[in-house]
Amino acid sequence: MRILFVGYNLHIGGIQRSLINILNVLATEKDIDIDLFLFSPGGELFGEIPKNVNVIKSSYLLRLTATPFKNVIKYEKLFSWIMRIILMFLVRIVGSSNFFKILFSLEKNLNSYDVAISYFNDVPGNYFNRGCNQFVTEKVVANKKIGWIHTDPIKAKFSKEEIIESYRGFDSIVNVSKVGKDDFDRLFPFYSYKSSVVYNLTPIEEIYKSANSFPTLFQTNIINFVTVARIDNASKRIDRIIEVVKLLKMSGYINFKWWIIGNGPDLKKNQILSEKYEVSDYITFVGEKVNPYPFIKDADAFVLTSEYEGFPMVINEALILCTPIITTAYASAEEQIQNGFEGIIVNNDIKSLYEVLKSVLDGELILLELKKNIKKKNNFNHLALTQLKDLIY
């Protein structure tokens, strides 16, 4: 069986990590040959592609389009800066669909696949973070075409017109949670016959190994909270952390530290806000880490503050490392966490986060009990692997 995966890039991110996990699983199957077409080869996770996966190179302009602008400025020469700026203007003039059609004309057609998978869904309202579906539709010949959706279709504000156009040429549409599929089917019933669920795979042994690769040197006489996320206030709501810490400090709580692992467009804004509220002593912005697992393992609790999520892999990763979860109520939270047993799901607001963290610091919410309960947790890999194989075979 020949399978093609199409992705945007392999910089650090949940979708990128889940793609690596699927490639690692399927690469062990003797009857499967895998090609990987990336708009922008490279990125922090590029070295984790299995050796028997064939990476197909993209053209210069497509690579430039899919490379974050900050990376272009940091690593590329002046000519590439200028070209990237020209591309940013061009996509606004001609529109995303026509823009990518022009870029794809520079790519060769990819033929004779049993299955072609567009692994990155389009980001509504974004000019550049899209195109994988269009590439699979226009440039790939395959017996079966599958598109993945990694987010909450309601909160992401997918429109009927976008969905019809984007998934018209696909045989199957994958959601990463049951609630995601239910919402998709309700919003877009004309494609419900195509939709299915495939949970994210988690590399359990690799996580264990990575989690013990270096010491975090956390203070043991305080409570250590950890958040691993893209620093993006629109969806991940990292700004909520700063607001919650301000409230905790005002209430007299000083026996904690909050470690934020990640990078993103709102990093500087959140650092400035942290200084403005005079809570920098309680918050450490660690930055981007290819291996965040030692921080998750050593944390007293993993905290997710997102406005919305699809089926966040980092929750499964924290559970594998037996770290209690405190999270806002994203759509699929109850599919991943047994509320009150392995962690706590709170309302999607600052006050609810503050109240539950206050109870942790008061000792009313016993994290050690949650930790013991997590050890009884079954992981999703068996079910996820069955779902995946049912889909592609």
C-alpha cells in the first residue's frame, strides 16, 4: 500500500507532533510505503521523521510561504525576506485559493497512491495557514483521499462554504474527537456520511524516556504548575494565566510557581503583562522546548487554559506521566479526563480557574489522590490504532 501524507511544516506544534506519531506507527507496517510532502521541509521535529519515510521536496516559493515569518527573518537572506513580503501582499490581492493554485503550478503531480491524506486543516480567516486540502485535491491522484480536522469546528468558525469547497474532493473527513465529529455532523450534515473519528496516537515509551532526560530543578517546597502550549491568546488564552496569578497574589498566595513552555505570537505581550501586574516572580516563560516532558513529569499539576481545543495531545501526554490535569472545559475534555478522578474540568473563565487553583494551594484539592487515580488510566492507543487502520485499509 502506498500512502501520501501532506503537511504544512514540522515546527513545534500539536498537529506536527501527532503527524510524527502516526508516521512512526505506520512506518513499522511491512505492507505500507509512505511518502511525505511538506510545504516547508525542516523545523524542530523534522529529524524525527522515520528513516523509511520518503520526504518529497517542495519548491522554493511554497517552502517560503509555509515558513513562519520570524524564521525567515532569523535564518534566511535579504532576498528571501523581500520575497516573503511580496507573497504576503500577493495572497491578499488574488485570494488564498488562487494564490496556492499559482504556487502549486510549480509542483509536480503526485500519482498512483492508494491513500492520500491532507493532515493539516485550513485555518479559517487565515491567508497562509491553509492549502493542504487544495494540494491533495488538485495535485494528487489516489484511490482514497482523506482530510483531517484537528480543532473544534464551532469555535474555529468553519463556514458552510469553506467546508463544501475544501472537502468536496475527499472520500473521508477525520475528526480527532467524538464531540468534534458530532458537531461537524450537525453543522455540515451534507458531509456526515464522510466523517469519522481517529484519536491521536501517543508514543508512550518515547515520552517515558524523554521525561527522564534532564532534571528540571523545580523547588520542592512549593506547588509547581506547568502549561505547554503555543503562546496564542486567541485560542490558548495564555493571558488567563497572568490574570489568575494576579488574583492569587492579591489573595496572599505565594507558595507556587507557574512554568509556561512554548513560543508564539503573544509571547512578548504576555511577558509585558506579567511585568505590569508584578507577577514575574511567580511565572517563568521557559520558551520553546522540543522535549517538554521533564517539566510535565515534575509538575504538581498540568494546567490547560484554552478557549477551545480539538483533542489536545498534551493532555494524554500528561496522563501518561501521571500528572494531574486542571483544564478549562474544551469540547472533548470529558473524552480525555474523568472529571474529579484524574483531574478537574472547570468553566471556561478566569474566576473558575482561580477558584480551583486556590483550592489546590489551600490543600483542599489533593493532587496526590488524583495522581494515584491516573495510574489506573487506560491510554487511547489501542482504540486509535484500530480507528486508523479501519480508515486506511
